[in-house]
Amino acid sequence: MRVNGFEWPDQDIHCKQVVFDTTRDLELALKLCKDTDICVQAGGNCGVWPAWLARKFEVVYTFEPDAENFRCLARNVPSNVVMFQSALGYSRGLVNLRGDRGNCGAYYVNGDGDIPTLRIDDLELPGCDLIVLDVEGMESDAFEGAIVTIDRFKPVLMYEDKGLSERYGVAKGAIENRMKEIGYKVAARIHRDVILAH
């Protein structure tokens, strides 16, 4: 099916009702960026956030582990979006996803499987201005897998923190505390997202 001009999974009921309105939340993070060359974003879902970011940044790297979402993503984003059908984390390996097809934005990593997990640091980026993560509780691991990139380029960080990290043994607020150790401060809180700037 098509939703607001985007190819979309037929089974989704919930995600399509809210995701298009959430791009406004990205505006505040964008205002804090010194440059708009490179952005890293995950989960890519069906491409709403990567497509929006691609109008602002020269290159957007996006990660989406679910196969059906990834097929939609590939049809929905412009050519300056580099796509990876993988999860993000710190430990490289193969993982499984769990979730409800009625909400294509709520799949989460659950045990071993056949989906690769990559680190942002694996990209060896020449720069990074913004990292935006909504990976259903794996944000802490994803940031640890980006720590070299973060230390080198000091990008603005935006991530969802609604307590889903607790399913992986990471307390709500732990990312904020970890990033304070390396010089980041909270610049804003918007809905369930936290924006940090160095």
C-alpha cells in the first residue's frame, strides 16, 4: 500500500498513523548541527526519517533490520541515502527480531538469528554531524559501537529513551550519564527523545 506517497507494509496499523508527524522533532537537532554533511540514522523503518534528513544532509546512512521495512525503505528514499539491512549495536553478530506486524516501527532485537549487527564505527566515516537513533532499546549498544566516531567528530546525538533499554539490562537515563562523561550535555527533550550536544 501507499501512505502519504510512501510504499508501506500492508499489515501496519499503528506506525503509519504517527511517524509522519514526528519529523518535526528532528528540526531542533538540526538547528544544533554545525554542518550538514553526514548524518547517521537508525531504525530506518520505511524511510520517513531518512527521506526527511536527506533533504537537509549531503549523505544519510540508515540502518533497518526488518526485511519488509527495508524493501519499502529502498523504494522511498532518494539516492543520497546509503542503506544497510542490519541492526546497530556494539557486538558484531547475527540477531533475530521480534514484534507485531501491526506496528512496523516496533520490532526489536531478540536473541540469535540471521540479521547482521554492525557498528557505526565500521563505516569509518570522514565526518559525522548528527546521529539519530530509534532502535527500540538498543540505543546504548549502538552508541558504544559509535564511540570512536563520536569522540572524533562530536556530532549532535538524538535518541529515543522511553525505558525500552531495560529489556537489555540498561536503565533509562544511562546513555545521558555515559555521554556526560565525554563532554555531552542535554540540549533538549522533545516527547520521548533526548538531544545531546558537545
